[in-house]
Amino acid sequence: MNMAKKSPRWDIEDAERRGEQAYRLLVGVDAPDLAVRVPLGTAEGFRVNLDALVQARVEAVGTLQAQKGATAGKHEIGQLGHDLVMFVRNSVQRLAVGAEQLHAMVGVGEKLRPQETVKVLANLEKIVELGGASRDGLVQYGVSVADVEEAVRLAALLLGKKDGQVGAKGDRSSATRDRTRLHLRVETTIDVIGLAGIATYARDPVRRAPYEALFASPASPSSPPTGTDPPVPALPPVA
């Protein structure tokens, strides 16, 4: 059975706080006693992981802002694109009387909402296609070269927003997975240090107390733990 933890017990800031406490205990006056139970090199790796966890938390804020930036303005562009599409439809409907095929191609009679940016983009691309390479394919129906050029511009903006949003979401998802793995490594090391101290000082409640505190639930009810703290076994001291 795979007993590996799938998600952190504590939120990231709480894990950082507990981690710093555990690190100070590991490299402090208790270091010689803990060395019997804690693998060699743990302190160096733990320091690297703690610093990386702090950096990952800071970067998470930047990644979220990047995603928000990728979506910013999408609806405004969608509104402009919608308005242009509706103008083209109305113009074609009025000036291309009986041209049912053309009406269907530009979407006359179809519903379109500004927030439906994928549909707006498809309609803009159809206008660009009908305008042709010289952009004047719809001039006889009241759609100028400038109108088609505007459709080109808005379509490019919408496509860029769409691609940017997908890319930002992908970056954030990848960063979240990496941050979670790092978070779990920090929690695992806290467990190792805490349980080692509890076992080492099983008969000394004063020296054992700071190690037990590593597993204590947050005192403030406004900051509940993200999971259940592990039971603290009373391991026998090393003879």
C-alpha cells in the first residue's frame, strides 16, 4: 500500500513557520543528540528546501497575476468584436438582398453575445476570409477595407488573449504541482526532526516540549490546520 502523503497537512505559511522551528532545533545545541536518529546531511537539504518554499510562495503570487493579466481586456475586445460582427451582419442583410448563402456565411439571424469570445473570434475570422487578401471583398455590401482590417486586428487580439490565458493557466498548474511536492518534502523533514527529538528526550519533558510543539495545532481559531496533525508516538530512547 502506498502511504505517501498526497496533500500537505498545514498551509504553506504554517509549514514555513514549523520548518524554521525544526531547523533551529536540528542545528542547535541538540544537534549531537539528534544525529543518532536524523540522517547525515538533513540540515543542509532542509535549509535549501525551506528557502525554496518561501521563494515558491512568492512566485505563486506572480504567476496568479500573470494569469489575470492574460485574461484582462478579453471581454472588452469581445465587445468590440461583437459590435463589428453585428454591423457587418446588418449591412449585408440590408444590401445583399436575397443572397441567402452570404447571409448564412456572416451569421445573419444567429445569436451572438460579447462574452462568447470564441464565437466572436470565429465570426471575425469569417469576415476576414470574405474580405479577401485585398480586404475589399465586402465593399459592395457596405463593409469597407478599414472594417475588414479592424476585424483582422480584433481577431488577432482575441487569439492572443486566448493563447495567453491557456499558457498562464498551464504555468500556474505546473508551479502548483512543484510547490506541493516541495511543501510535502518540508513537512516530511519536520516529521523526522520532531519524532527524533521526542524519542531522544522521551524521559525529559522540558527538552521534549519544543519537538512536540512542532505538531501542535495552531492556537488561533482563525488559522485552522489544513489536515489532521499526526499522532506523536512515544518512541523509546536510544540506549
